[in-house]
Amino acid sequence: MTIYIDPPNAAGHGRLWSHLASDASYDELHAFAATLGIPQRGFDRDHYDVPSEWYDQVVAAGATPVSSREIVSRLIASGLRRRKGSP
């Protein structure tokens, strides 16, 4: 099981956000997020949006820090990437 998180560099709603993703399954991702209390509403197509103040806690819980490009590459390679507008 590997869960990945990128640095909080996506701006939105007056704060910075990280993206939390799995290259194995959405079930794995949802289970990991649930253990940390990350709300389901944070799930966006193929990842969770996580506020910057949660970053250290998520890494301490076992998420592997990677670049944003690495997350996208892993999602594409695993077939889990869902682009905007995809079903």
C-alpha cells in the first residue's frame, strides 16, 4: 500500500492545498483518508484535496511525499487518472 501526497502548492479558497492519491485503488485511498478524518467531500475525481495544515500529519501517518508531477504520472500509469470531464 502506497499513498502519495504532494507539497501544498495548489491555491484555492484562500489557502494552499496538497493532493493525496493512491496508485493501487480508490478503496485504498478512501480507507487511508478515513483513518485521518479527511472528509469524503475532499475527494475530487482521483485524489483528495488536503489543506496545508494537515500535510505533516498525513506524512506522519504514512503518506509518501512526492512532486505533483509524480502523482499525475503514477495515476496515469495505474489507470486511475480521471481528468476533468471524464465519466
